Amino acid sequence: MGWSKEPVVFSKHARSRMADRGICLSEEAMDRLGLAMDALDDKRGKTALVLLDQAVILVSVKNMTVITLIDWAAARGNLFTQIDCVVIA
């Protein structure tokens, strides 16, 4: 798989959520996340949702940073606001 332009950074909050919720992203999922972030950057996205197989991820495109993430079961019924893009990775 391809490489992203810049490494994706996980905020302290995102790392905490991953640990609390038992979410572990595989190397392949990380590659897909990085490529999704590159595509969002190319389209001038600012704050976006990246939908992966195991998680819904809120990202700051400008900072290449994962703000928070939630597994699909917990995401059901939630409303996500103040985002300008969504990408299915």
C-alpha cells in the first residue's frame, strides 16, 4: 500500500480513548488512515471523519492529528457536528 505524505499523530485524548475502548489499528488500517488524510488535505478538508472497518475517527487534517475515535458499536446513534468532510477508508 502507499505511504502518506506526513505521519499521522494521535492526540493524548485519542490514545486514551484507544486504550479505554480496546481499539487497536493494524498497520494496514494505519496506511489507509494516512492515505485518507492525504486525500482530505488535497481537497482542503479541515476537520473530518475517517470511517475505517473498526472505528470512526475524528481528525484535524491541517495538523495530521487524530483528535478522537470511537468503535462502530458506540458510534451508532451519535451525531457528529462541525466536520467538513467524510472519507470511507
